[in-house]
Amino acid sequence: MNIMMILAIIADLLLAVLLTAVSGFILQGVNNTGAMMPEAALYVGFILLCIVASALAAILRKRQPLATIIAAIPLAVAALAMMLEGVVV
């Protein structure tokens, strides 16, 4: 496998672990209140995107450029979210 794809897959999985670890701080106990916020659904969707993108990239590893791009999508979305943090909110 391509070294960039391997690094992107590892970064995706570590990002999913990080997002899961800090979910209580970010969502501030949304499950305790009972109301489902749209932010919580988006947050869970992004965790699933990290996991699915890394699995799909591993499955499509013979198609190097496509697999590397798929593995880099969650990292690009996370970078975009960090850049737009002060602008949108």
C-alpha cells in the first residue's frame, strides 16, 4: 500500500478515536437531556465517515489514487471545519 494512504488511514482512525473520546465535552451531555440535537447527528456522522473512509480505502487499496483520496476526505473535512470555526460560529 502507498505510504500516504497508510498514514491517512491511521490518521482517520485516530481522529475517530479522538472524536469519540471528547464527545462528552463537545456535546455537553445531549443524551442526558433526551433531546437529539442536529449537532449530535452531525458529530456521529463524522465519526462514521472517519471509520467508513478508512475501511473503504483499505478495500480499494489496489486503486491507489482513488483510495488515497477517499482516505484523505475526513482529514480535509476536519481541516476545513477548523478553519471555519471562527467564521461560522
